[in-house]
Amino acid sequence: MYSRVLVCLLALALTLSACSAPISLPFVKTPTPEPTSTPTPTATPTPTPTPTPSPTPLPAARVELGETALFLGDFELARRQFQDAQAQAADDDTRAAAGVGIGRTLFLERNYPTAINQFVSVIQTYPASPHLADAWYWLAEAYSLQQLYRESADAYAKYLELRPGLIDGTIQEWRGDALLAAGDGLAAAEAFGKALNDPPPGDPVWLRIKQARAFAAGFDYTQAVTLYLDIYQTSSDDYARAQVDFLLGQTYLLLGETEQAYARFMDAVINFPTSYDSYSGLVELVNAGIPVSDLNRGLVDYFAGQYGLAVDALSRYIDSQQPNEATAYYYRALARRAMREYGNALDDFDTIIANFQADRFWSRAYDEKAFTLWAYLDQFDPAAETLLAYLEFAGEAADAPDKLYEAARIYERGGNLEKAAETWERLINSYPSAEKSYRGLFLAAVCKYRLQQYPEARTVFQRALVLAPEPKDQAAAYLWIGKTHQAEGNTDLAKAAWEQAVQRDPTGYYAERSAELIIGREPFTINNLFDLGYDLNAERPAAEAWLRTTFSIPPETNLSDMSSFESNPAFRKGNEFHRLGLHAQARDQFEIIRKENQSDPVQTFRLMNYLLERNYYRQAILSSRQILDLAHLDDAGTLGAPAYFNHIRFGVYYRDLVQQSADNEGLNPLFLLSVIRQESLFEPFARSSANARGLMQIVPATGQELASQLNWPPGYAEVDLNRPFVSIPFGARYLSRQRDYFGGSLYDALAAYNGGPGNTAIWDQLSNDDPDLFLEVIRADETRTYIMQIFEFFNIYRLIYEQKP
């Protein structure tokens, strides 16, 4: 939740003694909002709200509609549905549910004071409601974000009283965060201890560190030190151990045991130089005048991004020690390069190459020297020659093929296509079994095609065809053999080659693209009308019949029976998280169950349907494919399975939002669906390691840029990227903007979406408006695979939803 990071940061600074107080429910004064400017109508996307069915739904149904609108991120509609339900309901349970819904809507709109008052009102008005626990939970979250940490901890406790034995570990951890932020360290340590009895998925080491910090905040230094030492001895996570070293050092300083404190800081500096906590320890040592090896000091400074300090320390070490190993030279070179001292960096790399052939950094020095030459100095030929020189000394080394491949790539980057083709062909001749050798041969042929040496290119593509390890590679070779014939004006020969490609790898990228070339269809287009409608309820009986036949399931087996899951702790936790609207946490629990049952088609089928009904589309899609895998169906075979499975795997999820956004931006909705499937597998709370968020995996900087351009949504914040109501229009707008910038090319638009518009501009210039060539000149494997995957998804969507003439 949104309060986690804020609470933890504040807790670090608070060391107040513990206190206790009876639970209270303070109302919070709601500030008068400042007037806001009216969004510009022409710039604002108009996503279609969740439609309200006719006739007017009953109050309980309105609550469900409000929940759906909350899931989509349409807060205005959600509030309207909840308010109408509360006004129209004749029973307290429905009124309480609607009241909690109104509070959650206010919370998600970041109107925390009003949300607090709403939850307090529900608690006081409906004290016997089954929805009381929900109100207490969300009240705890809202209190925390208003820095009312004691009240937050007490509200968490009330939730636990009402809903014990479900998600106790998670709630106790969050309660501990609140108590620690409130200055009640010992109570926080107790809460964290309870959380450790039922820890969330993942390594509990960080929860244990929280508990040790809480003991220290409560002045129980003996317990804190004991726990820190045990964590250090038992954890295999170097970053955790570095943090423990630093926290132990701080604790020893508070106890006046400076010698032990400096020993912990020194341990972090020596053993965990990549951790920022080690840099913090280094600062403590330097400030205290404790001698630190210049080598260790330089390494820690480097990994902390303190490049000038790193160069100074490593230079002192080199000048005083005349080292017999390359570490200091290597990291000084990297630090110098980061400071744009390219000549000095190259000197250090050359020193390693000349003097430290047995060192672990010797091979890396060639790589980094070559990278410095081409990436920073535009010296492409010398960069490639650097890597080729490595082969003269270490041609039998395990990384020799990789260096030869990269040398060819550098020649290609520099525009020396003749040398690139020659070097890539040398790769498969010298190292025929190397992983990259076949791709190198293929790229050699592409280089010859770019040089308009079509007969020579065809010869190399034909060699690639003979050596192709998989059907998809055969299809690729045939496509390009056809392209060479097409370039020479031999249409019939070109079509014959493309027909061979189609047969080699049905549903694969090169086969599908060859089929388009045969009929002259542009990529990502549909010649016929398509219908996005389907009825899963009507299709399910046929799917169940197929399942029974395929896996010999007895007729008495109830394929809807979920009773076997009810005793599973992960299932119970997942349901409770889902009930609270904590979808990411619920997903984690349901994923545990999915993996536990992935060899059982019956259980997988049951779980698939259960999760689909609750909007966990990613898990439902994976489960559907797993059933088809268990039936031993290949990619082409899956399309012959009952429609039910394929409508789940390639569903039209978020239909209204997708259709409206596609129409607004002039995109095909099947194209937009294909992008969403690739980006997030329809999981609205997906988050990448690069902090890309939501269905369309938009990074925060791009999200802010789009929000500013569109002047929408009001009060935009990064968390809004988790709202399908925002993410889909944002992603569609960005795609259309890149498409328009690159002259209408959807290949370019996708490349820009994944690999950045700067890189795409370079690849676009090399491709001569040929989408097939554009794909092959993309130098980032991830981006190239990304386009191919979306292309394959689009064609499956087309096959499923296109109306045949």
C-alpha cells in the first residue's frame, strides 16, 4: 500500500519510548479544496465509463458496479454507484458496504481526511455490519497516510480482532510499521515477531531486520544486537548483511562500544562494496579518522557513484602499492569514464591488457575498451579491432565467440557492412556450435542484402536454411530468400519461398509475415470486419466436455467444485486480500496455488474459472495455456482447442476502454489488445524492475509528460498508472504519437515504445521504410523480440475475431 515506504522512512528517525492509549476515532478536518482549472476538452481523452445496465439495478448490484468501477479506476462512476446504493438500500449491510466503497473511493482519490471521516462514520453507524473489518482496515491505511500512526496501529488491531487467522502476518507487519513510526519500538518488535510466524512470500530477512530496528528504537539494545548478529550469520543476501553491519555499527555507537562499531562498518566496506549501506559505513569511518585501505575505499566510492573520490583513492592505492592485480586499474578506468576522462580510462584498460593477462578483469578490459571507443568516441573500427585482438591471445576462451559476434556488431554500427558480414560469417566458421553463431550467419546475410548484393545474400540465407536449428529459423531464412528474389523482380520465386516459410512454422512470426507478403497485406491490418463479442458461459460446456474426453475425467467429477482449495492457506489469504481490494497481494497468493496445481488439469480448470470471475486475467490466461500444454498441443494446435480456452487466452479484456482509446487514437483495438497482452498480460497492478507500471507499463516520467500534455486526469500522481481508466488512454496516446512521428509505421511505434524513440530513429534510417529490414536492424534483442511477439499476438487475435467472408 501507499503508506509502506513513508512509514518505514519515518520510523528510522523516531526513537521515542513506548506509550499506550485507548483506541480513538478522531475525525479529521477536511480542508476546503483550492479551485482547479478546467481541463482542455480537445486534449483530454474520453474513456468510456463502465456502462450502467438497464433496468436500474438494485442497491446490492450497484455496490458490485461500484467495485467494478473502482477496479477500472473510474472513481467518479464508482462514487456515484456507491452513493446511489447507499441512498436506495433498505438494509444496513448494503448501506455499510456502500459506505466503505465511498471511503475507498475517497482514499484512492487521495482525499485522506474525508476518507477517514467516512470510515469512522461507517464504524459508528453500523457496528454490527460484516463490512466493519473492511472499514477498520482502510481506516488504518488512511490514518497512516495522515501520519496518525498510533491510530493506524490501533485500527489494524481492530481489523485483526474481527478477521483473525487470515492475513495476520501481513497486517502485523504493517501494524509494526505504524507502531515504529509512532515511536513505540517494543510494541513494533512484538508485532514484527507475530508477523514472522506467518511471513509474506519471499525472504523474511527484511522483516527480521525491521524487528531488530524496532528493538533498538525501544532501547532494548541487547535484543537488537543479538538479532542483528543472527541475521548476519544466517542470511545469504549480501545487501541485507551490509545493512545489518551498518545498523549494528550504529547500535554499538549508541552503547559507546566504538571499537565494535568500527569493526562492523569495516566489515561492510571490505566484504560488501556494492551496497550503499557500505558507503554509509565508510563515511562513519572516515569521519572518525579510522584508516581504511584506499582500495576498499575506492571500490565503495565507485559503487556509490562518488567517482571523483573513487579515482583519488584508487590512484593513491596504485601509486603506493604498485599492485600485482588489476582491480584498482579496472574500477579507476570505469570511474574515469563516468567522469568523461576517456583517454585516461583507455590508458587504464591498456595497462590491464598489457600486464594482467591472468587476471579476472583482463577479458573485461577488452570489452570495456571497445565499448569506450565506439560508444563514447565514435571510433568503430578500432573498437572492433580491439575485440579481434583478444582472439589472437585467447581464441579458445569460452567468451571468444561472444567477442567475435560483438566485433561484427560494432562494424555494423559504424556502417562497415562488408567487414560486419565477413566477421559474422567467420563466427560460424570458427565456432559452429556457439550460441550466437547461427544468428551471426543470418545477420551476415542481412548485411549483404543491405549492400544490395542480392545473389550473395541469398547464398548465405540458403546456408542458414540448411543449418537452421528450428522451424522458426527455417521460416526466417525462406522469408529473406523471398525478399532477395523480390528485390531482383522475381515475384514468382519470391512467393514460392514465402509459401515454404508459411508451411515451416504455422503461427510463428516469419510464417505469418510471409503470408502477408504473399497477399500484399501491410503488418497489423485486417482486411475483413471483426467481432469482439463472445459468450464464455455459452462456450464453457463444450470446453468441459473436451476436458473430460482429453483427460479421461469421470462424469461425476464436478468441475466447478472449489472445496478442495478451501483449506489451502494461500487460497484463504488470496480471498481475503481480494475482498479488501488488495489485488497485488491476492495475486501473489493465487499464483502460489496456480503453480502448486499446474500438473492437474482439473484443479487448473477450476482455478482458471475462479480467477477469471475475479478479474485475475493473468493467472487465468496462464492456467488456460497450461491446460492446453498438458494436452500436448503446440502453438498451432491450441487454435483448434475449444473457443472457451482461446477466448480466455486472447480475451477482449477492458473492452470499452480499449475500444474507446483505440478509436480516439486511430488504432486497431486488436493491436492495442496485443500490446497490453505483451506488456502486462492484462494485470493492471503489474510493475517492472524499471518501475514501469500498469496495463501499458508506462514509466513515471512518461506518465507525467502525458498527464501534462492532456491536462488529465485531475491531480495526477504516479499511482494513477495502475488505473486501467488512465493507463489505456495514456498508452494508446503514446503509441499513436510515436506512430505519427515515424510516418505511420507501427513497427517503429512499437520499437519506440519499448526501446526509445532515439534508438528507433537510428534503426528507421537504416531500414529504407521496409518493415522486414527494420526488424532485422534493431540492435536490441529485447525490442526485436517484443515486436515479433506482438505481431504474433495480433495475428492470433485476428484469427479468433475476424469475420470470415
